Amino acid sequence: MDLLDDYRSAGPGHDEMLQAAGSARQAWAELANDARIGSGDSLTRAQGDVITLLEDQGVTADDAHWRLDPLPVLVEDETWTDLSRGLRQRAELLDQILTDLYGERTLLTSGILPPEIVLGHPGYQRAAFGIQLPGTHQLLHGATDLARNADGAWTVLADRTDLPLGLGYAMADRRVVSEVFAGPYRHSRTKRLGPFYRALRQTLNVVAPALAGEDPRVAILAPSTQTAAFDHGYLSMLLGVPMVSGADLEVSEGRVWVRSLGGRQPVDVLMRGVRSAQADPLDLDPDSAGTAGLLEAARSGMVSVVNPLGAGVLESPALATYLPRLARALRDEELLLPSVVTYWCGERSMCSHVIANISRLILRSIGDSRPPVLGWELSLHDRADLAAEIASRPALWVGQEPVEASTTPAVQDGRLVPRATSMRAFTVSHEGDYAVMSGALGHVAADGTPPQVTLAAHELPRSAKDVWVLAGGTLEEADGGEEQPRSLPGRDGAVSLRSAEGLYRMGRHLERAESACRLLLAVADRWDDFHARPGASPEDAGGRALDVLLEALQQLTARASLPDLVIDGSREGSIAWTIAQLTRDASGVRDNLTPDAWVALSSMERALHRERERRRGREGAGEVGLAPVVLSIQGGLLALHGIVGESLVRDVGWMLLDTGRRLERARRLVTLLSATVASGYSRAVSELILDSVVGACESGITFRRRYPAGGVDGALELLLRDQANPRSLAFQLIELRRRFADLPEVAGGPSAGVARDALLTEVEEVLAEMSENRGEELPWSERHTELTAALDSMGWRLARLHEEITRVHLARPVAARWPGGGKQT
């Protein structure tokens, strides 16, 4: 309890943990006692455990690690009940406003809501007028950014209705924190999050068009940013629905379809991960990469888009000025949750107030996406310029009073420090009402930064907190538990082109990384063997063999020193770079993978990080000591191979992943043999090279047992022609033939795979010809030219085969220019 006793709030305002007398509230004291966080060491361990678990779950933000404070925010049930009542009322009010703005528009024509607030906001989409979703509400789900002000009362900072980001991160954070503090969480009165996600899944089914029947097809439209990609990818696992990209979709016969390798599939409900304007280049933003005709399909009731196109108009900060008036006009109620004090400059008196008080207000433009301006940070000259700009177009500006948010203890350097905290609460339309998540995505603000400026409309916090809502009495929702993500590819085995491409690339990078590790270990062994010999010379057989192997390794990876080939993530082709590509591929197909895949991926990233730290400041380390980190990476790759082989359904997606892996293995084997065994060196040099190559191809034991006398011919038989060797070229060709027979065609009809199959046949024919003309009677020095020609022939055909696989199975429509400069995909 020493840490709690030493904790002090940052000021006279509200602190979530401390009572007015300065002692910790009971719930916080119980958490500290149960979680044994009474010392700096325990907090440091908890912080380290959080980082490890985030890595093991693959929780990222814009290719960087997600930052999560280990201590949750604790909110008592009575407080949350009052807050939920206000959130439900707010959701109902926003839904009524949205319905009117795209329907009767009485709010605008009656003057209750100034038209400039709506028409001047980029979130308002005139083309979406008249679109109606089935069911009670038009606003299906939303998020509300909240903070407690200095006296402990809740203040709404902003409403998020276009892209209510954070649902994936909220559950990911809960899983991590509840595991770090497993005992306290299990025995606590904390309400679970699972019921909210089940309600969201049910709502998505309910709003499907009537033609969908009782089993509608739901998909999530994947976003373009990496932060939102994780958020929606994790959500897709929780909901058990696939992710698709705009390029995967087409509008035909009035309906929206997903182009997939399992056949074209209809989409009945599309949950947006992109802004409204980016959804349709034909009717909305012509420069977007959305799906042409999506808006018309929504208007005709053939697809339900969630949230509706144009819902972003509710995010206008100027709307906060009029919400109390709108609550009275539409609901005959007072607004339960006040918004941050906002002055719309479209009204003369408010504009005068804003201009006179620029130095203490936050200024926002509602006509574009520029970041908020902190008036107190402006120079006198800048204030004058801004005042002139506001005066010239007042309807496009608002001024807001800064909010001094309540503080919450956060972990920093093994101690508790007060940090201003806000949270994002979530609502969903459910059974005629709105359900509120019993928890939230917390946000720790930077020192001195008002909470309403730390989050933009389409961004997420960089330092998060889990929010625990403590039930009064016994935990009634405990039996609901937390939803476990499910690895569900597209229904009926259908896999979108986006997922197909990602899985194919994942298979290729998985094989690249593994083969690079094996070859590097073989080279490292030869390096150690050569340098351990007294008086060794580069002209010796060992030195020349090492040169050949190093050249082959760099040809297959990158031109760099051995350490850089392992740990330099900025060098294309290095092991670290390939692992990063593999992780990126996996992130793009998260809805097709099991959670265990991220444990394997994170173990490799940690091994690389440790090695970089070990070598930092040790310029003389050179090539020494690389084996441990490479073996650790190899262990992660083997684990990932096992997960892919034992946990993924043998659907079209797995077939493409395996196709990428087999083809990459074949190509790299041919390249390796061409650069080493076909080198034409003397027998002594060739024998050393051969020993390393068969070892790198995981065939050393079989080679020595089957061919005790060694020899090039035995190695070629084992690595090229042996159909029982899983590492041989012949084995890869057989497996590729099987995959091609099972993969459906998507481009060009049944004849589209002719060139692909012909190339595979040509590779098989060259291999057969090599088998018939072994030429054992010729000395090896005279045979390498023939072998090189055959390997080169197979190599360029395998490269062409990759191009044909991409064209036949992964081809996407060519972008067409739309009037105004946009593209159709």
C-alpha cells in the first residue's frame, strides 16, 4: 500500500482514485491489495507483462507497439448507471437528428438548427439523402469521448459517428489487463464486455435487407490505416465476419458482391472501416478507392451500410452548441450529458466572444480537417491573422473552452503518477433501445494537453487504459464471459481477393525467412570451421567454399554483413525485414488466423530486438554469436508453420498460402543450387559446398545415410528429383499441381490457368530431361555448364509461374478514371 499512500493528485480537480480526504477509494485499495502492486518492482513487472502480452497478441498501431497502462480505471456501478442513461439519451437524440437530416429536414427548414452547421460540414453527404436502414434506428453504433471535469461531472468532448474506432482495442486491452491482474479480475465485480459484442453482431443481422433472409452475409470494409486495420481486424474476429477491401467489392444487378476465389458472394450488411466520402468514387469522392455504385445499392435497399453514409455530419463540433435546444425540441427533455462549452461563430454574439477570447480558447474549423488551434500558444500576430480568418467566414469556426480532465494513477518508472484521463464509451442499437458497453477505451493524455484536442476524429489514443465498471453486489454478467476470437474465413469457403493475396504473400515470406535462417546457419558453421583452422587461407578449399556460400546467401537475401543480414530491418531482403513483411501480411489477414500465430511472430520480433540491444555499442562483435538469435527466429517460424498446418481449415485461403510457400521453396532451391552446386569448382571445394547446401535444405541426415560416399549426383537426386523428400523440387511441383487442381479460377474463365499449367509442365519436363541425361561418365568440371543452363531455365519459368498465379487467382480490376479525377476499382 506504500505506493498508494505516496500518490498525490496533480491539482485541486477530481482524481479517480483519491477521495476528498486524500485516501484511496475502497475499490482502488482492494485492487492494489489483490494485485500486490504495493511496490515499484511489482508495477514494473506488471508493465513488462503488458508489453509482452500486447506483442503476443499482435496489438499494433501504425506499425508501432500499442501503449497500454497496466492499471485500469475503476468506475463504480452507480456512477456508470447514471452515465449510461445519458449516453443512451444522447444516442437517441443523435439518431433522431440523423434521420431528419437525410429525411424530412424539418430541423433545417424550421430554423431550429442553422443550415450552415450541416451544409458546411464535410461529413454531410447530399447524395445520401433518402437512404433508410431497416429497423428502429439509423445510427447503429457510435462512440462518445468523455472526461470528468474539475468538479467530477462528466463532459462530452466529442461524438464519433462516422467511424467509431476503438471496439477492437477495447477488447484487446481488456484481455491483456485481465491476464496481468488475473486474480483480481476473476474475483472482482468487474462487468464483462462480451455482451456488447454479441449485441452488435445481432444488430448487424437485424438491419439486413429483407432479401437476405434469415442468414444475412455481413462483412467489414477494411480501412487503409494500420491503426484502424488492427481495430477492425480484431473486431472481425470477435464478430466472426470477414474483412474485405473496396477493391474486393463490385456492384452488379443492383447488389453488392465480394469477388472471391470461392465464387462471387453477395454482401447484405457492410460495416464501414472507411469514411463515408471514401466509400464510393462514383457518387461521393471521385479520388477515393471505394466501390462504385455502393451508395446507389444502399439507396435501393439492396445493402445496409453501417453506419449510414453521411453519419459523419453528427461529428460537427458546432452541433454541440445546439444539442440542448434539440433535446428539448425533439424529445422534450433536458440534455443529461453536457457537451464541452462550444461557441459557434455563425452567431454574431458568439463570434465576438470567440475573437475577444482567442488567447484562452481552442479554435476548430468545421469546414476542413485541419487540427485544432490552441489559442494560448499563438503569437499576437498569429492571433490577429486567425481572428481575421474567423471574421471572414464565421460559420465555419467554433471556439471551445478547454477541459481540465480528472486524473488517474498511471505507471511510470515504477511509480504512480497522476495523468489526465478521458475515455471513449460505445453504444449500439439493440432491441429498440441503445445498449452501452460496460467498459470503455481509456486514454491517458500528454501533460498539460486538453483532452478534447488529443484525439482527432479518425484517430485513437497513443497511450490507453482499460476501464473496469464495477457491479453493485454480485456480478450478474459474469456468465457471459469475454468473447473469444474465432478463426472464420469467408462462408462457404469463399476468400476475398484481399485475403487471398495476403495469405499468398504470407506463405512466400514464411518460406523466405525460414530458408534464409537455414542457409545462414550453414554459412555460419562453415565460417566457424574455416576461421578455427590455424593458417587457413582464402585460397584453401574451405575459404573458397565459404566465399561461394556467402555469395549465395547474399544473392538470396541482401548485400550486407552477416549481422545486418539478420537484424537490419531497414535492409530489404534481410531476415528482420522479411519477418516484418510476414507480420504485416499476417496483420492484413488477421480474420483468417488463430491468435496463437501472434505468439510465434512476437517471439521472433523479441529475439531480433534482444540481438540489436546486445550488439549496440559493440562494433567488434562482427559475425560472432549469430547462431542463438537465428535459432530463436527459426523456432518461431517452425511454430508458425505448425499453427498454419494444424489450425487453419483447408479452404481456398490455406491453399493459396501453401501455394506461395511451395513456389517460394522451389524458386529458392533452384537459385541456391545454381549459385553453389553448379559453380564448377574442384571436387574438394564442391564437397564442402555440397555438405552445407544439403544441410541448409534439411536433407543432410538422409543424404549421408543414403549416399555415404557423397557426390554431386546423389545430392541432385535428393534435392531435385526425389518425390518423397518434402524439400525437393519434385515434391514442390507435385504439391503445386494439387493446389492448382483445387484452386478456383477467378480471372478469364476456365482457360485462365492454361499458361500457369503450361509453365509448371515445362519445369517438370526440364527436370525429367535432367534425370534422363545425368552424364555420370563426364567429369564434374565439364557438367556444371549443362546443370547451370537447366537450373536457369527452371528458375525463370518458376518466376513466370508466380506472375501467372498472381494474374489468374489474385487479379483485381484495372482502375478506371472517373469524371473529376477519381478511380473505379
